[in-house]
Amino acid sequence: MPDPESAHGTNPASAVAAGLRVVSVAVDARGGVDVADLRAKAKAHASDLAGLMVTYPSTRGVFEESVREMCAIVHDAGGQVYLDGANMNAMVGLCRPGDFGADICHLNLHKTFAIPHGGGGPGMGPICAAGHLAEFLPTHPLAAPAGGRAIGPVAAAPYGSASVLTISYAYIAMLGAAGLRRATRVAILNANYMAQRLKDHYPLLFTGAGGRVAHELVIDCRAFEASAG
């Protein structure tokens, strides 16, 4: 399974836990996936390529401008695409992961829908799958069966934590569609405002082709560490 160097560490870890062999895909100077390297490795491993796990926006704080091309490359090699939707606070109301060509993605409630993140907090949310994968989704005695080839339960509660879901539901209900879209735009605006204010003092490691970031940014503090040493 190809996995970009910019991916969150849990992506290759979960692939290994599932019994897959991970092939690392290089990233370019801007922090995005090196599409040429992905194409070469997809071709080299076409006989046993299971899929690609890609984070959008990437954990380096940039939108992957070639995400549709990446999905097409993997599909042409017979694989599936798992999109890590952990950063939906840069997408809600503006774009849909399904339109990128991904076959499955998870939508974290933390960071996006008012659930705190970190300190062992709940990394949870719905997992969205394309129609052709429906028959493989987990079943549960309290939920309707997904299909004839589905596996059994993977969690005690089929719909997650009721207390956690209540917070996200209230957040979504109070904001409404327009409010959610505005929250996304403000998140991107705030990140770029911070990037502009900090760039003369801290080197920004990654930006998109237009010199902008997504919902977050990475600053380089190594020079300060060296001077302190």
C-alpha cells in the first residue's frame, strides 16, 4: 500500500496492522505528494497494489492540488483510495471528498465539529464509503446488515459515543449550513493570517502553489534550536 511521507503516522501504522506492506511515496518541496513518484511506484507494484492512504489537506498544511490525479493513478493500477478526512475543518461546505475520487474516508468529529482533540480525546466519526464497498462494511446486531460479504462488529456501539455525538450534533444544528461554511472559511483565513504575520520571523516549511496554506501551517524552529545550543 503506497503511503505519502507527509501522512499522519497512524496511516501506515494501521495499514501494517491490517497485514499490508507499506511503500513510502515521496513528497515535493512544497509538502505535497510527488505525483511522478506515486505513478512510478503504482506501476511497479500494480500486481499487488491494495490502495493509497492520503490525507487531504495534508498534515503539512497544504491542499493536495493533484488529489484527483492521484486517485486516478491508483485506480488505474487496480487499487482503492482511502482518504484521511481528519482535516475536514478546511473542507466542510466547500468541497466533498467523494468528488476527489476517493473510495472511502473517515470524517473526524474532533477539530471539525466542536470535539476537543488531544490528551487521549475521542478520535471518532463516520466512515464514508462508495457504493461498491457497501457489502464489505461491518455489521452489528443493532444495525441493518450492510451486505453479504461484510465482517462482524468492530465496536460495541454501532453509532459511536452518544455523548460525543450529541456535542457535534448541537454544533451542526446551531450553525446550520451557512454557518458551517463560514467556519471553514474562517479557519483557512486564520491560518493564512498567522502565516503572514509569522513568516518574517519563522520560516514556513510548506505552502501551496499560490503561497497559501490550508487550515494549519508548519514553521521551522530548527535555526532557533541551533542558536540556543
